[in-house]
Amino acid sequence: MEKSKEEIVKEMQLVAEQMVIDDLEENPDLANEYFECDCCGKNKCLAGSIQYGEYRLCNDCVLLAETGFALGKFNDIQALMDAMEDTRLEELCTFIKEEEKRADRQNSN
Ligand SMILES: [Zn+2]
């Protein structure tokens, strides 16, 4: 029987969670190591991240990518990168706004 979308999503969530667990078992220090995800642009934990070609994706984006592949939404990582461009820009804007707020606070002190 064909799997439903919900089943595929659930299965992928478990796979992604397991990646984090496996990474931390292999190298517990990863819990404190962060990188900027090439896909969502957020600062994310290295545990559970995966390198796809030239891009390193955080665990959340790995879940998006693998679910997308499994559901046939896209065939390569570039399609996801393109789809996530707005999210990356938003993240950058948020970061810049936060920095501005910080600068404002420092100026008013
Ligand atoms: Zn990400």
C-alpha cells in the first residue's frame, strides 16, 4: 500500500531526529557548535546537519529537504534553496533590525 503524506512526514521527522541523536552520540561537543545554515540563514546547531553538495543544511532544513524529496516536491537541493530565498532574506532583515536595536540601546545609555 502507498504511504500517505502524513506517514511520510512522520517518518522523515523520526529520521531527522535520529540524525541529531546519532551525531551527538558520536560527538557530544556538537551540541555547542553552531553554523549559519545555507538554506534558512539561521544560526543552528551542527548536530543533525548535513552537507548537500556545496550547501550545509541545519536539521530543520534537512527535514524540509528530505520530506520534499520523498513527496516528490523537488528533485534537487537547489530547488529548495531557491524556495527558501525569501526566508533567508527575512532572517537577514531580522538580524539587521536586532543589531540596530542593540546599537540604539547603546547610544541611549
Ligand atoms: Zn536551516
